[in-house]
Amino acid sequence: MTHSPASVPRRAVVIRHVAFEDLGSFAGPLAEGGWRVQYLEAGLDGLGAAADADLLVVLGGPIGAGDDGPYPFLADEARLIERRLAADRPTLGICLGAQLMARALGARVYGAGRKEIGWGPLSLTEAGAASALALLAPRHASVLHWHGDTFDLPRGALHLASTAVCENQAFGWGERAVALQFHPEVTAAGLERWFIGHTLEIATTPDISVGQLRDATRRFAPALERQGPEFLRRWLARVL
């Protein structure tokens, strides 16, 4: 029995850097859409499967986008992203993934001078307000921030969002790629794993604690668990 092309599921490849930072709430829309999702574990798996994937998602992690010395696989990820962006293939970068997109486009990635960890609102540019990101920034809404690095806006990129701490929170590239410094994919349940996995960073960062983060998560995560998947649905509808 043969299958028509229409019956072949789209394929999403997800590069994961630490086990507890996964697709989170984004898994739902992909499952609903019949996507076949394949995780590639950074540092362990080859990246060949990602080259021609219908969608590439590069997730976050606690390493720097330029740390090629101890983590040589980052150079491979940057080259993969560079090729996909040049070919205008659907690509989504989150946190470290966004920094790797900026690197692949020739922009500088560097320490921000202070960490931005916790829940806070986004300020959208005019272009951001006209994009699917508008779903993540209604009044009184917040998203999760968890990073110590930032990046310059790549030349030719479309600036989409900022915060008081980080000017470049999101950018678009071409018609089918978006880089998000923040985390729209997290869930309250999933963040309990982050609080364990990032215990040292939490303990050594002034003015934050697990209790404080958990309280803010109770307040803001329920809305983001609705808004995040809807953002992904809307964005995918525009780029596919």
C-alpha cells in the first residue's frame, strides 16, 4: 500500500541541551498537528536528521553560545542553523537557541552584566505587536526569563521584543525563523525540574530563591500555558 504525500507527517527536530528543558507546552500543538517529533541530545547525537526537517527547534541550556572549547558541538549547531536560515527553513530558537541563531548570523553574543531570572512582561516593538508574539504580551501577562547572556541584533533581523534588562528579547529572520531569548514553552509542573537542575545558579544569584520563583510561577504560569501553545500554533500557520 502506498501513501500519498499528504499523509506523510511533518517532521520536527528538537535539539535539547539538558534533559529538563524540553518542549514543555509546545509538545501539545505539535501532537495535535500530527507532527513527528525527534529529540536530538546535544553532545551525544549527530545533527544530520535536522538538516531537512520541516521544523527545527533549538532549546535552552546553561552554557554559552560561544563555549566551543569545552562544548565543541556548539559550532556544529551554529553551522546547522546558519544553513537553515540561509535556506529560509522554519527555525525556532529559545534562549540558548536564540543566542546560537544570533551567532550564526554574525552577531555578538556576550554576558549581559546581570542575570535575568524570573517572570516579567515583554515590551513589543511595532513589528512584534503585529506578529504571533502579541499572544504572549497581553496586559498583566508575564513570560519566564532565565539567562545571563544577551546578543546584538543581527544585521537585517527584525527586532520584535525587549525588556528593561535585555534590549534584544526576540527577533525575526526572513519569513520563517524567530529567536526568543525568553521561555514561552515552560509549564508550572516542568519548572519544578528546573528548580532542582538549576539549584546552584539560583543559590548564587542575588534576590531570587526557589520559593520566590515558585510563588511567581503559581501566579503567571497558568496563563502562559494557554498563551504559549497558541503562539506556536499561530506562528506555525504563518511559516508553513
